[in-house]
Amino acid sequence: MKNLIYFSAVITILACNSTKKATAKNLTPSTSNNINAIDTLYRLSVSFISIGAGTDKKARQDYDQYLIQYEQKNKIKLSYKITPWGREGEKDYCFKLNELNKKQQEVFIAETKEVLKNSTLVRYKENQPITFKD
């Protein structure tokens, strides 16, 4: 019984010690991490999520149609990345929007939210870095 208590105490001390080292390592910023964060900053990301029953396919179809119409109406080609990430059709549409000026970006984001306002399975992020699992 004494050996079991001693063994448990040693394991606990070692586990706490390794956690402190990992935390300290994560707090030290590196130049390459800062460059990657800037490179992956997206003006807008639209996530089609699922809560156990798949994504809102109608909302995604409506959004795809909106993107086509937006490009035709404004005679511009939007550059964006569509990244599937889940087992039920979850996808992120990630836009840097470099081809639009600030006012056009605001209008595009407002229109995006308007098109998708009725879906509870859509999330938005603005000016956030995105981590892709390629």
C-alpha cells in the first residue's frame, strides 16, 4: 500500500512538472508563428456547422447562389477557400477579401449575414486566423 501511494505521488509530481514546461514553451512567441498568424488572417469566415444531424444544405445552396450573383453583379472574382472539416458535411468558407475596398467588404459581410440569417447552423468570424487541417 505504501508503494502504491509513493508511486502515485511520483507520477503526480512528474505530470505537473511536464505541464509547467509545456506552458512556458507556449508563451514564448516565435517569429515564424507571427508570420503564419498574419498569413492566415481572414476578413470573414462562414462556418456551416452540424449538431448531430448534418449541415443546413439549403442555406449552403443559397449562399453558393449568392456568391455567384455577387460576382456577376460586381464583375469581380472573389478569392476564397472552402475547407471541409467534419463528418457531416461541415465546411468553412474563408475570405480574405483583398479584392474589395473597406466599404465593399462591409457590404459583402452584411449581405452574407442577411442571406444566412434564418439558419441556426451557420457561424461567422471576422478578422480571425483560421487553422486548416490539410
